[in-house]
Amino acid sequence: MERFSASVLRHKRLVTLLAVFAFLAGLAATPFAIQRLSEEYAHPGMPAFEANREIVRIYGNGGYQRPFVPVVVLPAGMRAEGNREVIGRAFAAVSAELPRARVVSYAGTGDPRLVGADGRTTFGLVFPGTYSDGSPPGGGLGETPDEGPVIAAAMTPILPPGSTVHVTGLDALAPSVDAGGVDVPAKIGIGVAAAVVVLFLVFRSALALVPLLISTLAIFVSFAVILLLTLVMTVHDVALTTMPLLGLGIAVDYSLLLVARWREERARGHRGDEAVHRAMRGAGRAVLFSGVAVAIGLVTMVVLPVPFLRSLGLAGMVIAAASVAVTLTVLPVLLALTGRRLERGRGAAGAAPSRREAEAGRAWSAWARGVVRLRRPAALLAGGLLAVLAVAALEVDLGLPESGDLRASGPGYEGLAALRRAGVPAGSITPFDALVTGDPARAVARIRAVEGVSTVLAPDDASWRRDGTAVVTVLPVAESGADAGRETVARVREAAGADVRVGGGAAQSMDFQEHAYGAFPWMLALIALVTFVTLARAFRSLLLPLKAIALNLLSLGAVVGAMVLLWQYGWGTRELLGIQPTGSIGEFVPLTIFAFLYGLSMDYEVFILARMREEYDRSGDTGHAVVEGVGRTGRLVTSAALILFVSFAALAMTPELDVKVFASGLALGILLDATLIRGVLVPAVVAMMGRWNWWLPAWAARPLRVAPSPRRTGRAVNEGSAMDVAATN
């Protein structure tokens, strides 16, 4: 790394020119890259997705779209059976108001299953197609335009006086969100503001702006790379949020570590380029190994058969690689040319930092000594709490929410309550479409006979029969979000026949979980293997990489468990976020949380363990290595985590419900990782493992191309850091 550092500093002018060119090229490329990003959450190859896409293509509605369910309660003494004509006119008014909608009711089908046991309550289904505000079908739960008032206003004047109309359905029951939430630029701005405040507290000089400059450059370089990738492949717009937020985290982490080490070396009396070389020898190598582990780990997400998740992994890899490249080339030049002047806030330009900069932080060192002294109870307490959360993760529900977990007031709830009072099956508000290419009558007969099906609606008109196909709507007895509802969907798929393609939200969710989470163990195994090899070479140890992998998995399990408590069980959701829980977690949330937190937590792990290994190589004392490692990196890790915590907390203020769930999970993950994992478990476990931490036998060192590291019994005499040894092999 010192040879690389020397080469960079010998070509300061060239590096500066290339950095300016990269910034301008990235700045120019960013708007074009954003325009070329795909907005479609496509799941090609998944049967339900293909069926839903075909239904929407042919009919302009339905498929994945959740219908609105108008519930009509006639006045006492009136029965739906004797008022089919007026009910029909009311639903026809909805069709006139929403001309692209597919509407079905008791009046048009005569199906008694659309009438409640009281004879007065009847309901229908409205698949709006293009909504009244012009938006297309689909959208996350609670994000679709509320057509309830439009439907009720169209029907009420036509129905007999005294009738009530309440429009229900999953979207009508979804928790309300603040439509005036924080937009993407404002979210990023909040993160940047948090970074400025935290970095000024850390450096107390203009050096605080350097990590932000490096982060900005890395983000623009990443968008230039993404633009090139869009020329040869489809990249999803998930990269638009992923790269700025990850860039703010990873690039700031890397530059924060290198700048702090540079100041430490200057406090020890090293001047000019020598201070940069020494900083690069220690912190620069940690940045390199961390970036390699993060980038290769994230790119393994390409094994998942879900395009937008592949784009997520790809975007993470690009920003990690760009952050490493910019940190290891541009930042040394900045420090060599302007570092002393940027320190002006701490004294005269060119003056060395105080001697305290060369010492480990007192507070963090004291904390580490306490953890080392109480390592077993500390590990038991922190590990036990995380294990309890990880066990809660086993109860995670990734399917559709159930009505009982949604709104308990409002028109949607009133309509649902009317259906319940009339004895209408709960699954009537979660119907699903099927596309028939054969004889519709035979398909309907087969589906009606399936256990768990309440009825099948298949009117013989142009809204339901087109281009040699028919769309039929299946009303299950149980809601599709319940286990019984999912079992009904599975039975319908088995019994429907080759000429029937089952769609709907539940079937698509089931397919997604099967495809994505079916491949997830393979992805985890691949990431674990890559991480182990990379860290074994970095730390010259067999056990430290295993510990890092185990703690990362424990951290991720604990985060999902916390999400279960917060969003599935509703512990504190209203108090913390001012919103009602949904009783389930989106199927994409654990995967995306994993992609984000894996890279960030790996950064923290490498920074701390690399410094511990360096201190152990100097002293041969594990306890001393733990105290020094935490004392010198604790403030940096905490500062970086605080910046990201604020960023993701701001993201949780977005109006989209799915993003609220995702962002709150990331904020919780950062909090747990920076406190219980890095602040307690890492030092406690390393202290407990003693000399075994540093063991790398010759048979394992040979394929890794590093020097072996035997278990030592005495104190070492300055062998040089593990990073230096690795560099010479």
C-alpha cells in the first residue's frame, strides 16, 4: 500500500485533473443515467407476474391491482333480490364515472354469494384500471388513489333513500400516510446536514468537509458507471436511492478512517507525505479490504432471480468500488496538498495536532476495558438480547396484510363491518384474477369445486372476454393474507388446468418468496465464502472471519426480529412513527435490508478488527489490542453510524408505507449494529477467544498467500501489522 501511496503522490497533478474530469463527467452523466433507469418492478419468469401483466395488457385493469369493494346496505324492509335493477343502475354509474374500470355486482351476475345473509347487504368489485387521477394500475398498499369517495358519490343518488354505501378493500383499509412527506432530495439533504454536524464535532476544523467531498465525487462517478451499464443491461431505479445513501455511508466511512489516521500520524511527529504514507499503510489497507468484501458480497445478489434486487446489489457494488477508488487516490492528494491548511481551525496552519490525537480515545478505551473485564456477562447479555430478537424473526410474515391488522375506523372499516355482520366471507375483499385461454365455463366449474373458494365471477361481456381470452375473478372464503387464503390460491393453481393462469397479489407474492428466498441460502453461502477468504487474508486468522460472519448474521436476524415486533406486532409503531402497523412485512424488505446493512456492518467490523490486529502484532497482548482497537475506532464507527441513522430516519418520513417499513428497519439495524454488536459483542468475543483470534496455520496461509500466524505464548516485538505482512506475499 505504501508503494501505491507513493505512486499517487508522485502524480498529484494528474490525479487532481482526473478527479476534476471524473466529477464533471459524473455530473453530466447523472441526469441521463436517471432517465435510463427502469421503473418497472418486473419479475419475469414468475407465473403470477406473467399472468398479471397479460391481464393488464389485454383488459387494462385487474391482475396485481387490488379492487375496491362497494358495500350497499338497503333500508329495512328492502331486499337485494327485489332491487336488482336499481342496484345495477348504481354500479353502472360507477362504470360511467370510471370508464376503464371492470365492474361486477349482484345485479349483473345474480350470484347469491354477493348478497349477505340478511338479504339487505350486497357488494360488488371495482377494478379501476387507470385511476381517476390518471395513474396506472398497481402501486404499494395505501399508495393507490382512493377511489372510495368517487364510487360512493356515483352510487348514492341512485340507490333508494336510506341506503348506505361504504367502499372497502385492502387499499381503503390501509393506514393513512402523510402525502406531504419528505421527498428524495430533502431526505438526502437531511443526511448531508447530519454528516456536516457530526464531522465538525469529530474534526473541529474544515477537514470535516473532506469526507463529504469524497462522498460526492464517489456518487457522481457511480452514476457515470451506471449510465454505461444501462447501455448493455436494464438497471432498476432502486439505484437512484441506493447509491446516494450508501455513498453517504461508505465513502464517508472510508475517508473518515483515513483522515483520522492521518491526523494520528501527524500527532506522532510525521510530516508531509510521510504522514500520508503511514496513514495509507494502516487505514488505507483496511479501506481496501473492506471495500473488496462489501463489493464482492453485494454483487453476489445477482444470483437472485429478481431484476430489481440484482440492480440493488449491482448499485451497491458500484458505489463501494467507487468509494474505495476515490478514497485511495483523491483523498491522499487532498491531504498532502491542503490537509495542513484545512486544520487551520485547530491552530496555526501547518501546526501538528495535539498529542492527544496520537492516543486512543479515553472514553472508548475506558469502555473497552470494562467490556474486557466483564467479557462473559457482557457477551451473554448483548448476545442474549440479539438472540431473542433473532428468534422473533422466525415469526416474520412476508405475505399480504389481513384486514384485522389495518384500519379500525373510517368508511373502509364501516364497509368491512357491514360485510361481517351480513355473514359475507372475509376473503371477498381479497379476490384474485385468473386468465383463461380455453372454455371459460369449464374453467369456472373446476375452480368453483376447489375447497376454500366462495364463488367465481365471470360475466359474459366485453369487459371480461377479449382477444380469445376470458378473465375470471375468484373470491376465496379466507383472506389471501391468511394461511388458509394462501392454501386456497395454491389449490386453485393445481386444479385450474393448463388453460388457466392464476394471477393476483397473493399468487405473485407467493411466487416472489419462492424464487427470491429459495435462492437466498445459496446467496448467503456465496457471500460467506467470499467474506471468509477476504477477511482471512486481511486479518491472517481463521477464527476472526468466522466471528465476523456469525455476528453479521446475528445482527441481520435481530433487525428482522425488531421489524416483526415493530410492524407485525405493532409494538410502538404508533408512538414512534405515528402510523398503524400492517401486521406483515413486505416480502422484499428483509432482502433489501440485508443488502444495505451487510455492506455497512462489514465496514465497521473491518475497521475495528483491522486495528485490533495491528495492535496485537505490536504488543502480542489480546486485551491491549481490544482496548486500543476500540479506543481508536469507537468514535469513528459511532460517528459514521450516527450519520446513517439520521439519514434513514429521515427516509422513514416518506409517505410510501413500504419505504417507511424499509427505512425504519435500516435505522434500527444501524442502531443495533453500532451499539450491541460493535460496542459490546465484538470486543467481548475477541477478548474471550484470546490468542485463538490470531491463529493462522501454515496449511491455511499457503493458499491465501500470506505469512502464517501461530498461537503465541509471549509478547511480540513489533512484527509489523498484519496488513503489511499480507502486502508482501
